[in-house]
Amino acid sequence: MGIMKNQILLTLVAILFIGLINVSAQHDEMAKGVAGGGVFVNGWTGEIDAKEKTAGMTLNSAKLGSEGKGMHVTTGPAVTYWNPSNPAKGDYTVSATFNEPKYMSINDHPHPYGIMIGGNDLGTENASYLYCAAYGNGNYIVRGFGPKPFQLSGKPAPNAAVNKAAGVGQPVTQEIAITVKGDKVSCSINKTVVATYEKSAVVAEGKLKSTDGVYGLRFGHNTDAIVTDFKVTKPYLMS
């Protein structure tokens, strides 16, 4: 009986150990440079995350190109893209549709993509901006740099509004928007508000300098998606 209990205990320990290895492997997934990378949309530029730079990556390790009337992003390192001639001030909504044609086609766990606003001092060590991004597994995240990273949503959080891919290699589409209106900043995904914050929680020491600033795109590492209908409009809030 004692031998059987020991065998069961050893089996449970082995299962737990394998699980921990798998989780660690996911978190340690390295960015994979993109062949023929660079920025190929007129007027646009970008910046990869500092930790990606320390690993030897550059902006040319990811790719931003045209795709019909939209843009096609393939990463590479985690990157933020913007056009300096795209500022938004006061009350506004920035929105776009993101189509991941083959969910998790170049990664081993879900990575996010979304909208960036409030960009100031971009491309410098003092850069500040906020982004809301979706994952193809039904999660979203609201995060910023000011210039150090800060999170508003905490860890990636599930929300019924965020679409889920049917499986690896299957398509998934998200409509993502950030609205600044009065003293509120809200993120909407697929026409549903998933998070709202007081502007005072967003514009503060160590966070955003202002919600006025350049807007653009934010992509996690090893991610591939097509962006369409990227625009800024008067504020709207989904229910």
C-alpha cells in the first residue's frame, strides 16, 4: 500500500513539474526576427520594447506593410507603430479592425494587438502612451508606458465581448477602440466597453503626460495581423 502511495505521489509531482516547465516555456518564448522586416508604410515609424533591444532585435526585426486599403503587421519583437502626423486632442475615438488570419501561427501562446493613444516623446527614453489590445483567446489588456510600463487592467483579463478563435490556425477578428471623453478613458472591443478609467488614473506621474498625443498601433511579439479601417473620429461609447 505504501509503495502504491509513493508511486501516486511521484506521478503527481512529475505532472506538476511538467506543467511548470510548460508555463515557463511560454513566458520565455523568444521573439523571432521577421525576414525582410522594416517599415514600408509612408510616414510611419515605430519603436520596439527595450527588453527586445537588449536581445539584439531592431525595428527591422518586425514588419509593417500595406495590405489593400489597410496595413499588415508581422512581429518579431513587441513594437509600437505610429505616424507623427496623426495627433488626437481633446475628446476623440481611435478605432480599427484587426484580423488575425491564422491564430497563433507564429507563437506558442496568444499575443495581443490593439490601439495606442496619448503618444508623447515617442522614440525616446521618456516616451509615454496607453494601449488597449485583444488576444485571440478572449482576453484583453490595458497597459501603458510612462516611460516605465504600467498596467490598468492588471493581467490579461477575459471578457465575453472579445472574440475567440475556433482553434490554432483559424481566423479571428476584433474591432478595437479607445475613447477619450471628458474625464473618462474607455476601451471598447467589438462594440462593447470592456474597461473605463478616470483620466486622473491615466494622466499622472509615471504614467501618461496627456491623453493629447499621437495615436497608432501596438503589437506583441511573434504576432501576425491585418489592420483595416484605422481612423480617429468624434467620441463614441459602446454599450
